[in-house]
Amino acid sequence: MLDETARGVFTIAATPFLPDGAVDFDSIDSLTDAYLRLGATGLTILGMMGEAGKLSAGESEAIVRRVTGRAGVPVVVGVSAPGFAAMKALADTSMQAGAAGVMVAPPPSLRTDEQILGYYHNVAETLGDIPFVLQDFPLATGVQIPVRVILQIVRDCPTCVMLKHEDWPGLEKITALRRAGEAGDRRISILCGNGGMYLLEEMLRGADGAMTGFAYPEMMAQVVAACEAGETDRARDIFDAYMPMIRYEAQPGLGLAIRKYSLAERGFIAHPVVRRPGAGLSRDAMQEIDTLAARQAMRLQALDL
């Protein structure tokens, strides 16, 4: 079961599709194997990058069973839904299939601190003893969750064991949460997203690792390991080598298509298909990614990685 001590890299998994839009279960297997081979200590599925909103309930359950049956590491399942009944159904199915916990993002309708707090009280009550991750991603949800509200959720909801930190800018939030933990508040795991854009600084601020879908998960594993070993300069060298690709992936509206193209080029999935509705890549964009990948390989060779 997921708990407050979780550390490392919980790679956000893409959902592979066939050219006709059907779920590509063979590529789920190969992608899962690749993530683990490249250093993932856990996986997160059916998140925003997993195109969860485009899946049927049956497809979601089938994907959960496929990944949990293969991974051999803790699997977190995104169960965000407009209603609590759907959230509960997928959460129960996921835990029965062997998931370690679930992740819940706030709905865009929440406007006040009291509404946010009340919502997560209801989440905790709905999920029962299932441990959950609070996803803090205001750029996508439009919901700003202040530090004091996060701390109150953690105090009131013992099953909230992790924060997926994706505020931007958000480094001060990590510092404030860690200081609160030092002052006596319950310390929960903090894993960070944003495509790895700020992973180095996030680790130095006290994060426990990464939870994002950058197409080169080995970067996250290597940076986290170097930071935990106190090898900050090496962590910086590794991070800098990948930064141009991280920056390119961060393009709003195209990030998923870019990641899927890279995953397909690396042989991890068979097709770079983004399920409709979704953006595709032009030939020019593909050439830009290929150039970035080639130059990245040269930098890594110079670092002997």
C-alpha cells in the first residue's frame, strides 16, 4: 500500500493506442517494461497524460489490470471523476487488481479554500481506507490550493499520503510544506510533475522524487539518485543534458504528442497515436525532435551516461 515514505520515480504512463484508436495492450506491456528498465520505482496510470478522460470505464479497468499484473512495483491509478460514484468504482476495482493507491485532482468548479477542503473530506470518506495522492496542478485544473489548505487536508485526512506537486511556480510551496513537517505536521511524500522542468530544484527543496511523464524517464531516475547521494554537481550535469528536450516537450497542447513520438522512436510503443480529439505533429516538428534527440545523445556520451 502507498504511504508517506514513498520515494523515487513514479513515471506517469502514457496510454498507447493503435492507428484506429483502440487501446494497444501489447504496447502497454512493452512500455511498462521500458519504464521499469529505465529506473521507475513506481508507475502512475490513467492520469491526464494517460488520456483518462478519453477512455471508457471498461477500458480503464482493463488497463489497470494489465499494468498491475505486469509491473511488480507500486501502481497509482488516477481516479478523478465528476462524481464520487465513478471515482469509488474505479478505485475499488484498482485496489482489487493490486494497485497501491489512487490519485485525485480537484474539479475545476472549486473556487474557495472551504470548497477545496470540503471536497477532499468527501474524497477521503468516499475512498475509505484507500490511500490517495492529492494532485495539485492549477495550470490544468484552474484550482489554486494554498499551503495552509494542503496542510489542513493532511491533518484531517490520514489516507492522504502524497502530494503530486505541479504548481508553477511552486518551489516555495515545497519549502513551506517541509518546514511545516519539521514543526510537527505530518510529513507526506512529495513527488513532482511539470514534465521534470524543475526537478533538480524541487529535489533540493525537499521533494522525494518525480511523478511525471517525460519521455526519457532515466533522466529522472539518475537526477533523483544523484541528489539523494549528495552528488549535486552530477545531478546538474545530467539535468542540463536533457533540458532542451524537456523544454520542447513543455509546449502547451503538443506535449503529449511529442512524448508519444519520442516513445515510439525509442521502440517503447508501436504507434505515436494520440486518441481523438488530440493534436498531431507536423513533419517539421518531428525533425526538430529528432535533432534534439541526436544532440542529447552526444551530450550524454560526453558525460559517459
